[in-house]
Amino acid sequence: MANRRGEKIGWIVGWFGSFLWVCLLSVIWLFQNRMIDGIMGIILFVIAITAIIAITPWRYPDTQYWKLMLPMYVLFFLAIALCIYRYGGLENTGLQWTAFFWIIPCLVPLIIIGRRTWNGND
């Protein structure tokens, strides 16, 4: 099996990028003296980074990708819910419930590569 360095970088950097906004928003909250919000966001970001490193396909080569991505998606949607809640709900953020249709394209990787495994992806 090849080193597959690009796939490893893609997994780590891709998921890291998915959670970077949580860290940035948390820092902003800390500067705004919204300490609880900032600390909650940083804790969530640290949990996400830990999960990104711990739940990797090459550590669990026979596990289907959807099982590995599911905890990441749960954390991602938890981060979205946390931010909406800390801003006082949908009405305070200016969002409508229809704004969440963008979530559908985010789930495409579960459908496209969900059944593959690291060993079966050669």
C-alpha cells in the first residue's frame, strides 16, 4: 500500500478547516468579554481537533468511512447549534429555517464514500 500522504492531509486539514470558524468565533467572544461563550467554543474546538486526530481512517482501516465521519458531523452540527443558541436563536441571527438546506450538500461525502474503507480504497 502506498503512503497515501495526500489522503491523510486531506482528512486532517479538511476537518480542521471545518472547525476553524469555531475557534475564531470563540476568540472574538473572549475579546467581547463573553467568557462562557468563548470557553465553550474553545472546548468544543479542542474536542473536535482531538477527534480529528483520534478517529482517522488509517487507524481503523477496516471501518467504513461513514462510521468515522459520523462523530465529526455530530460535532460540526453541535457547533452550529451552540452558535445559534449563544446568539439567542434563529430570530436573533437573522436566519430562517430554510437557510439550513445548505446542510444537504455537506452530507454528500457520507453518500459518495460512506461505504468505503481505508483498506478497500486502493
